Amino acid sequence: MTSLLIRNARLVPLGAGETAPDAPVDIAIRDGVVSAVDAGLERPDGVEELDAEGRWAIPGLWDQHTHLAQWTLSSQRLDLAGARSPEHAIRAVAERIAEYPDLPVIGWGHRSAGWDREVTVSELDAVSGDTAVVLISGDGHHAWLNTTALLHLAMPVRDSVVRETEWFAAYPRLATLVGNDGTSPEAYRRMLDESAARGIAGLVDFEFGAGVEEWVERWAQGCDLLRVRAATYSHLLDQVIEAGWRTGDPLADDPRLTMGPLKIISDGSLNTRTAWCCEPYGDAHRLEYPAGQPNLSGDELREQLGRAHRAGLEVATHAIGDAAVQEALAAYADTGARGSIEHAQMARRDDVRRMAELGIRASVQPAHLLDDRDLTEKIWGERSERCFAFRWMLDDGVELALGSDAPVSPLDPWLAMAAAVHRSADERGPWHGEQALTVREALATSVDGQPTVAPGSRGDVALIDRDPLLRDLDQADTASLGTALRTMPVAATVVAGRLVHRA
């Protein structure tokens, strides 16, 4: 924890109706905490000084939902986000094998729910030979493997994709195919540097299969640039409880690295069509489970919530379908557990109100709506009006926290804010614009609950080259607002009083 004096910064008011001084001020950070905000502050001996030159100062940004090992690996993977059919994906695999015949193919990003048929293992086998092929869907909830990869990862041979819990259990074994080069300390440092360049001060890591100890080791190897909350999963819960780690406890004797929540994946996803819904999907005739299904029984869900709560852990419950959201809230109410609904992609208004009553946070990823817009209309139909219902959530008093779910969406808080404000990524108008946030609301839900930079707030500050509230633009022109947010220039990022990025 260090000290810093930031000169000549313009404060950005985040609260509704809040104002900020018209003239630039100085921001004193002492031992990692903002100690004073005023004009003409004296610089204590030995304290570094940074001149903001009239730039705008906001609290450091957070991404509340990431899978950091997968994000660091994504640049090395075969990008299948543009694959519009199984044939398109197969051609890309064949081309990759022709170019690199001695390397396994790990693909990422295809969205098969928009394809006109189911895929088979045998068609991958026909172009891959003995080269292992693993194609991970863009939602992370299923993978299309060839026979060589199935055998290598010790899974039963079949002619269909691997879904949900079976895939989550197999995912950590990918390292036996590709090694760990993509998740080395050097790779993580590059990822953290890139995050700092976007104004990010903190990340919540929900990496599959990872242990908290891995972050402790990584921290000691130089990956101590930003704040990190390291989550755990049920298969490691006993270990976490035995170690006595509670949510918020410092790890590695550093308050910037802390114990995060228990992550529970209670249902599936839209793209895999396993999100658990109150009503059947529009293409239910293609599905084994017409309305999706839960990954855990009600008793199993409550048992995990209860154990975590008794051990002092918050719980982050993945729930995408409205039935999953409803059941998760009932489990929170029954156990007294605290924490969040992760995604809350489709919810009924009464359940949004229930979320507020229980004090359960909605951890949402606005950029998902850019990818899911057309598919949602196709298979959820009129239910789309209650998808990504951010306005309901804020109006009903739900605490809202924005994230990316990287690599499902890019690790970029400005993209998330743009999606929350404009709700479109193309020439079409906003998708259910009645659920949009204002620029101020989007920014306020991206700073981990920190207020306008003030004495007592964390010493995490991002300096921005233009007013991030975009008060010079027409607030009704959400397309222009979205474009400006996606291209927001970050000049510097400070975490706990330490300068971690300077453009």
C-alpha cells in the first residue's frame, strides 16, 4: 500500500443528483486510501506526485465476473465466433491442422444454437485424424470434441457434444493437452497490464477448477498489479473451510488479494439451451429437456449455500433462466446466505423485487445482450422483454454490478457500459431500450460500490481524457453515447496509491 498525490483532477459525480467542484482539485492517497480531496494540497516528503492536467478522475473500475485463465488463453485459440454453421467450423479446424499439423486445436466462441442442426464427433474425426480437437462454445457450457480429445481427456467416447457439469469437470484437464504456457505468470501479467490500461482496478476471478493457492503463488510471482477476489467452487469448499478463509479475508498477507465467494452453477446457458426456464424453449422439439434443467437439486443447492454461509463465505449463484433465478432466491431465503445472482439473464418482475428484498446483488454482463439478442428473440420470444432487465433492477432497489464473463465477452468495462446504455451493437436501435441504464448509472455500477472519489474511499483512481459522463452529448442519442463509451481514452490507473498504468 503506497501514497500518492494526484494534482489537478476533475471529480466525476456518480450519485444521482450529486455535484462536483467545477475546478480541478488535488487527491491525496495515503497508505492506499484517499485521505484528502481539495485544491492546493501540500505534498508530504517522499510522496510521488502525478499531474492529471485537468483530466477526469473516477474510482477504479471493476469487472465483477471473469474467468482469467481462459481469458489469458483466448488469444492462442482458434477463433470460431464467426462460424455460422458446423461446416464453417469444420473448415476452420481443417485449415488450422494443415497449418500446424503437430499441435492440438483448441477453438473458442462458436454459438451452435443458431445452427440448423446438431453436430457430431464423427464429422470432426473425418478432418482431424489423430490431432486432438476441442471446440469450446462461446458460453463455455459445452464443447465439441473429436474422439482423440475425448480419449485424451478420459471421457467416454460418444458422437455428441459434452455439456454442463461433465464439461466443467473435464476442463482443467485441458492442460494435459496444451500445457500451461498460456497461464504462466508472464501471460497473467500481460493480461493485468491490458486490464489496467482500461482503467480497471479490480477483478473477480471465477476460473473453473482453480484453487485459491494458485493465486497466492501467482501473486508472489509478480501478478500483484490489481485487486483480485479469488472465488472457489464446491469441489474445493472443504479445503477453503479448513483453511479458515472467509470472503474478504486477505490472502498472501495483502489486502489487494482477497478470498472471494463460493461459485455455484445452478443451471446452464441460452446458447447450449440448458438454462432452466419456467416455460419451454421455442425450439423445444429439438431438446432433451424442453425447458432446460437445473444442474443441482433444490436440496443440493441449499446444502451448498448453507455450508458456505456458515463458513463465512458469500455465494455467487449462476442463474440464467427465470426458473433458476426463482429457485436460487428461494434457496438464499431458506439458508440466510448472502451474495449474488450471476447473470440473472431472464427474470420475472416479482423475482427482481424479491432479489431487492433479500439484499441479493445482481452481477450482470451487459455485453452478452449484444450476442444473444437474435437468439433470444428466436427461442424465448416475448420473454425477451424481461431479459437483461437492468432498469427493473435499479428501480426496484437491487444492487447492480457489471462484468464481462471474459472470455465470453471481452474484458472491457467500457464495452459493458456501452451495452447497458445503448443495448445494440449494429445499425438497429436499442433492444428493449426501456431496460437501458443512463451513462451515470452504468459508470456507478462499474466501480464496486465506491463513491465519487472522496476521503475514505479506496486509493483506486482512473484518470480519463474526456468527461466519462459524456455531458457534452445528447443523452437521448444512445448510439453516440455507446460509441463514445467504447472508445473512452484512459490516461492513467492507480491502485491502492500505486500507479499501474500511464498512457
